[in-house]
Amino acid sequence: MIRKIFKWAGVLLLTLIVGVSIITATRQHVKYDAPYPAIQASKDSSIIARGKQIVYGPAHCVECHNAGNVDSLLLANADIPLSGGRKFGLPVGDIYSKNITPDTSTGIGKYTDGEIARALRYGVHPDGTAVFDFMPFHNISDEDLTAVISYLRAQKPVHNQVPAHNPNLLGKMVIAFLVKPVGPSEVIKKSVKRDTSAEYGKYLVANVANCSGCHTKRSISGEYTGEWLAGGTPIVKEGYPALTPPDITGDSSSRIFRWSQNDFVSRFHDGKRIPFSEMPWNSFKNMSDNDLKAIYNYLKTVQPLKSSQDAPLAKE
């Protein structure tokens, strides 16, 4: 009797494994519908300049979309091509950043403005598959999205064939069941007033600079599990001590609680102090004083939240 129970339990388990495997395999290229934003790239030099300031400043696109020594290039004020190829060894497998120069065979040159805008705002690739939600641009204003795409179009094309993502078994299951398009969570603004207000600071923090991506705890699927900006999940790099993105709310134990506005601005303009830190200091140092003052003013309005840190903090 016991032998029969084990036999049928084994059959059921094998059937379940086979079934999940088949479903996982068939859901690797699920197609999704999403609208194409009415965005058209401009050749106006001021709009392109605004796009460049966003790309190399608060949006810190170059930190991922270049495989070279980005920090040294940023410090040298070099024009860094967004040619992709950086490998991210994640629990879900090896993920590679895309070539987002206007090369027509290996970059974004073959895509329309609407296809690029849809990928950024709705998380849907031109082929209809879902984008890994690493970029927080779903609520970026039409004006800023136009500026970013205008700059991407204005770059020099770079021919660089980036490897395809190489998900492991866990990654394939995440793609099959968890990775879905993420669209706007608020009414999209045509433009935003670029001043030092907390309102503009919130826009930068939430919609451009992706502060929550590190400073809020997330699960392996990227879902937020912690309190907003109350400290993130430890970042571990082989051969280096763990760094935990700190609490940046108004709690008395947070990193910025005692910083004045001038302290905050000065610290960002100093750039990276810990070489292995994932904080994009050398991109953020390119932000204007007004941008940084706006972010500071917003963070001072965030509800204080006490967060227990899971790993030691280094002074950054």
C-alpha cells in the first residue's frame, strides 16, 4: 500500500514538473499590446541638449548601457557611447544592457520613435515581448521623453552586437510568470516645471533617477517589498564587502537627516568615493544645483520610516 502511494505521488510530481516545464517554455516570448506614445524626435539643439543632460545626469543611462570603465570616462568628461554590452550576473541569469545608439543593425536605428517611446513608457519591446523593468521611465513627461529620444537619435551610431540575455531556470520561470509590462501609474504630464520645488524633486526621484530601485527593498522579481525609500536590499559584489542602500527618508537614523541642503548638493558634486559602489555618483554629479536642491527638498517631505539595515553601511 505504501509502495503504491509513493508510486502515484512520484507520477503526480513528475507530471507537475513536466507540465510546469512545458508552460514555462511556451511562455518565453509572450506578446503584449500597449499603445504607441505620440512622441516624435526633434532636431532642435536645445531639446537634444536637454535629452543629453537627462541621459548622463539623473537618468544615468550610461551606467548600464556601456561596458567600459564608465566612472573613469565620466570623470574625464568624455562622450560615452550608449553601445550596451554590460553583463549583469543576476540570480535569474546573465542580463546584458542593450545598444541604444542609432545603429540600424545592432542598435535602435531600425525602430520608430513610437516603438522606443513604448518600450520606455510601457515596458514593451518592438517585438511585443515584455522588458525587464529596470528603467523607471513610465511616468516621465512627454517633453522629457521627447528630449531623451531626440538625444538617442542624435548620437553617433556604434555597431556593437550585444549578446542575448541568458536566463537560467529561475530566470525562465520569472519571464514566464512574473515579467509583465508596467505602464504609467499616473496621468502623464506634457511638461514639468524645472525649479527647486519638492514637487519637481519628487518627479526626479520617482520618475527619472530611480532612487527607489535601490533605496527600497525588492524581491527577486523586482517587486517592491519594503517601505518607500526606507533602505534597500544589500548589494553584494564578489570580493567586496556588502553595501546596503541606506534609508533616505526623514527618519533621525537616516543618512541625510543631519545634512543641510548645501551638504547634500556638495556631496553629490563630489562624485564616487567608494570605487565598488553601485550608486551612480559620477552621473549624478552632473545634475544641476537646482535638480539636487529639488531632490533634497522632496526627501525632506518623505514620511520618516525606521528601517532595519541588513548589512553594514560604508560612508559614501
